[in-house]
Amino acid sequence: MQIMKAIPHRYPFLLLDRMEEIRAAESAVGIKNVTVNEPFFQGHFPARPVMPGVLIVEAMAQTAATLVVLTLGKAFEGKLVYFMTVENAKFRRPVGPGDQLRIHVNKERARGTVWRFRGVAKVDGTTVAEASFSAMIVD
């Protein structure tokens, strides 16, 4: 419930189930339990379900946005956060039903309403995706 207070995303686009290891203004770990009934698996791909890489990057961004709101406080709850850049995205292995994504985000810098992060998504301790990204908090 705290994640839904922090960011405006809702089903089917809320890609976080839990936040852990929160270090305000520094880093956090978000958890996404990937289940077979995810709506994107109907078409990506029915015979071999694979979580789209762009949604893994989106889960990184949602983890980072939740960290930002938890850091800045109630005045920022529910504010929109827009992607500005995504750089050096790499996808190391497919993610499918039954996997648990552990999404590690670390703040690289913050200037005003613009924050930059490095994200690494892991399954069972193995890196499955990584990217650097920046986003802006909007009123």
C-alpha cells in the first residue's frame, strides 16, 4: 500500500510488489514477483513467456521513483515522474513466470527535481538487466 501512496501506477502497470533495503536518498531494492498471469505474457510470447525488457527498465524506474518519494516525504506522494534518459541498457537473460526480480537502484546524483540512477535487476543473484536512467518529478 505504501508503494501505491508513493507512485501513481496501478494494475496492470504497477511493477513493484515490495520495497526492501531502503537507504533514503541513496539506494533501495524493489521486488517484483513475476507470475504466469501477467497481462504481457499473453502476447510476449505465448509459447515461451518472456517479460519484455522495457518493463524491467520500467520496474527499475518505479523502484527509483518510490525511493525518491520516500526520501522527499508526503508532499511528493503520487506525483508524476517522467523518464528523461535511459542509457546503457543491457539485457543478460530472459525473465519468465516464477522468477523474482530483485531490482537494485543507486542514486548517482540529484539536482532539484531531476534524479539519476543506476539500476541492476537480478534473479537468484544473477544479473538479468541493467541500465542508467534519469527522471524528473512533475507537479
